[in-house]
Amino acid sequence: MTQAAPTLMRRIRGMMFKMPLMITCEEFDDFILAYLEDTLSAREKFVFELHLKVCRDCREYLAAYRASLELARKCGKEPDEALPPVPDDLVQAVMEARGR
Amino acid sequence: MQKGDRSSATEPDEGEAIAAVANADPAAAERFVRKHAGWMLAVAMRIVRDAHHAEDAVQNAFAKVFDNIGGFGGRSALKTWMHRIVVNESLMLLRKTNRSQTVAIDELQPVFDNNGCRIEDRWMSMETPETLLMRSDIQAQVNGKIDLLPDNYRIILVLRDIEELSTQEVAQLLEISEANVKVRLHRARAALKRLLEPLIRGQAV
């Protein structure tokens, strides 16, 4: 099992994240959705990407978040041409309901 | 359905089909049902996750389509219009169903220490989506994990990331604020990421 960064390392990073233009990982997390939708202001994007440069944990987190999102998008639905045939009883039910 | 489909105008052959269906031509109506029921059933299944309920949703959706197709003015592509109808009918049925065996969403959220630093196991290796997509069981694996999300989160992920609706559209359909859609989407994605971690870390069999 892989380990999280040790407490001392996190404490040092915690101090670094208090410097100007720096944000914490928790604040970074709040921006992920807007970053991926490209709706951050230029300043917010700069601050987000600055954190990304200095924080390995968030780089890895974001990479896994993106990978998971891509899997959901690609696996979530089958292309129309790969769909199973329409059940005849469904077609009949729809047509009967229309006739009523 | 691709995003581009939604903005395109009604296809040329659809105009005739719409007119025939609106004019109660049974043969045209059946061709119309056969053409569209497959993808509508797939959409409904992704939302209600139950074959019986999905068929009900599609039947209800066709009833709405037949009732309103005369007034369909081609403001959007026909498929886009029908997609919204089947999504809406599926959501109505979903509210009546009780799915079990979902996970607690809070337990799958990222963890931070008192300094706001992320506590995350180090990623020693990461499989790329391209590699994972070559697995024969990948669809079942991913959809199985999506299914574990509680419905009020799962549905947002399905509508936004799979059905490709906008935040605004999802907010309107679910009668919640756009901010709420964004919060739930982010939490759903974070939870799914956690559930898919064994696969992405290359630890899954």
C-alpha cells in the first residue's frame, strides 16, 4: 500500500501555502471544476496552476480525477450503432398506447 | 449523441417523418418508434437503472412526443427535443424507485489536514485511460462504480458527464440551483475517482 506524505512535509507545505498567491490543497480542490470548465479568471487560473506546480499530491489527484472523468465519459454510454435491438413488445406497447 | 447533434437543424428526412407521425399515419409512426426507441431506452436505462422502469419511461416519453410533435417547430434538432423528454420522464420514474446498495458519498471525498494539505496516498503508478479502455470489462467496471453512487449524486454525473447536458439544463430539470449542480457534480466525480482508484492505480485484477 502506498503512503501519504509524512506529517512534517505537509506541515512545511501548509506554511508555504500561506504565502502570497498561494492556496491550500483544500482551496485548490474548490477550483477544480471551474478549472476543467475553463471558467476561472486569469488570476484564479494563475493561482491554481501555481499550486499545481508546487504540489505533487494535487498534481496526482487532478490526473486521477481527469482519468476517472474520461473513463466515465467513454464508458458511460454505448454508441448508437452498438445498441441492442429495440424489444418488439416495447414498440407494440407504444403503438397500442398511441391507438387508444 | 454527440454535442454537435444538438445544435444542428432538423434533418431533411425528419420533416416528412414528423409530418407523417403528426398526421397519425400508423406505419410512419411505427418506423419512427423503431428508429428512436433504441437510443431512448439506453438513455432511460442510464438514469433509472432498471429495464422495466426504463421501458415505462420510454413509453411515457413517446406519448409526450406524439402529443406534442405537431407543435414541434424545429427550434432544436428533433433528437435533442426527444432526448430532453425521455430524460424528464426517466427522472420522474426515478423519483418513485428506491435503489439500494449505494455508498456514503462523504466517505469518498478527499481528505485534508488542519493546514488544508491534501492527505492522499502517493501514486506510484497510474494507468492511462487509453490503456484501461482496452480492457474487455472496462464498461462493466466503470458503470458498476457509477451505480454505487447515491442517486442524487449519480444522476448529476450521468446528466452532465454522460448525457452532456449543461449545468443550466440540469439545474432546470432537477429544480435546484446551478451552484448546487456544480457542488454535487464535483463531489460525485471525486467519489467516482476514489471508487475507480484500484483500476487507475493498476491494482485491480
